[in-house]
Amino acid sequence: MTNATNCGFLKFRFLTGISLCLISGVLAACTPPDQRLFNPDAGKPPKPHYPPAPPSKPPPAPFLQIVAGTPKEQWAPAVDRSVKLALSRRPTIMFVVSVLSPEAGSPAAQVKALETLSEQDGKAVAEQIVASGAPVNQVQIDARTDTSSPKGRIRIDLR
């Protein structure tokens, strides 16, 4: 081998070494390709899917319900029959008469509407229950505002 060919060979080896160092330096600076290259969520812990809660069941229907202002002649026979039937099945049953008034403008107006409805219709229904054979201590009256109905109602529930 001559000196001239040896020199060319050394240059080639030198350039090859430098290029290998540069390539390895460039590759070391980059993040290696992995599965996150195609899916950014790969490797992360899964988030479990929680289905929404099932809808709650509707409240139980009342034993009897009377729209406020209904004449006594229309609802009295139904109350009489129902009370006698309930007492024949369970003599110690409690009758809860709930007076439901629609929402009025101010709190004072709501109180006045509840008092009026309780005195007129609620008291008449409670008296009819007692007249049908229920003891007085088994009849309970309560009054509250109900925003879901535009008219007043009297509900009779059993306990």
C-alpha cells in the first residue's frame, strides 16, 4: 500500500466515524418511536366508564286525591267506601290528609292560601273520614305548598 491510498482510506474512516457519531447523537436526542407515536393515550391507565345512575322510581300514588273546590257530593261517597275498605283490612291504619296548595306570590299569600284550603277542603275531608268510621286519633292533617300543580289538591295517604 502506498501512502496516497493509505491517506484516502484514513479520510474515509475518519468521515465514517464522524458521521456515525453525528447520527448516534441525533438519534440519542430524539425520543424513540413507540406506540404513543400513533396513539397519544397509549400507556396511560384506563379511566373506567361509570354509567349514569338509573332514574329513581316515582313516588307512590296517593290512596285518594281530590281537587280543591270539588263539591262534597262528588267525593264523599268515594271517601266513605275507601275508608271502610281500609279499616276492614287494617283497623289500626293511619289516614294522612295532605293539603297541597299551588305556589302563591309572596310567603304571606302562601300561608293565607294554605290556611284557607285547610279550613275549607282539608277539614271537610278529615271530618268525612271520621264520619266513615275512623277514630279521630287515626287522622292526621298536614299542609304544604306544591309547585307542580296549578290547582289545590287534597291527598289521602295511608300509613
